[in-house]
Amino acid sequence: TWLFLGRGWGCHMTDSVQTEAATPGAWAPLRHRIFRMLWIAQVFSLVGTWAQTVGAQWFLTVESGRPELVALVQTATSLPVLLLAIPAGALADVLDRRRMLIIVQTGMALVAVALAVDTLTGHLGTVALLAFTAALGAGVALTNPAFQATVPELVPRAELPAAAALNGVAVNLARAIGPAIGGLLVALAGIGWTFAFN
């Protein structure tokens, strides 16, 4: 190519080919086992969260007989994120992130189990539902900064944009699938099993 087309253009073409070869693909971060496992776990966790949200909204609409309370589900989910975002970021910088993620996720799992058991045994009330939902929202608030700060340790620097994009894909995929699964579970099995799914 160099001899036929001229020295300058041939060199430029070679540089261009090398640059394209060095650019990682959109799915490249999934080649790394730990990132892939965390990403899959994140998708399943978010699907469960969206299903639980549908169950909570249905409970407040039908079981409590007060549909105006439905907005409180999003408030209970989002308010802890608003209040805890900065402290959670500071904790993610100070504490061991891996241990923090394990502790918070274990706590969230226990809250989800308690919510499901309370519902299946017929003891769930409006205040308890909102308290459980707020506790899960607090868990999300504590998890997000630690998870996001962990990603650069799991993939090479060149793949960070692709990893961030994949995290966005996980959120949007769960947002598309989770409510549908939640609605199906509410219709077929009941609210308690929707919470159990989460």
C-alpha cells in the first residue's frame, strides 16, 4: 500500500487500522468473569426490584383501598437515595467496597424476605410496606457508589466507557422486563409471591 499510494497516505492508513483494532467493542467488558457475574447479578436484582415495585403499587391500590398512596412507593424508594447519596459515596471511599457491598446486599435480601413473609402471612400493612420499601431504597443508595467505584477495578481503562454503557443497558433492560414480570406474578400468584420473587 505504501509503495503504490504514496508514503504519507499509506502510513496514515496503517495508523487508522491500528487505532480501530485497539478500540474495544461494546461487549468487551463481559469477557472479564467478575464484571460479567456482577453485571448478570445486577440485571436480575433490578428485574426483581421493578417487579417488587409493581407489587407494592398494586397492594396500595387494591389491598389498602387508597390508590392515592401509590405515589408514596416511589417516594419511599427515591427519598433514601436523595438523602444518602453523599454519605454513601464517602463510605464507599473509606470502607472496603467488597465487604460493604456484601453487607448491604445481605441486608437487602433479609428485608426482601421479611417483606415477602409478612405479605404471605397476611400481616403487611401500608406503613410496614412503605418502611420495607424505604429500607430497600436505602440499600440501593448505599450500593450504587460502591458498585460504580468498583467497576474500574474490574475492567481495563480502555473498556470503562463500554462498561458504563453496559450498566445503562442493565438498568433499561430491567426497566422493560421487571414490571411485566411483576404484573404477571401479581395476576397469577399474588402480591406475596411477587415480593418473594424479588
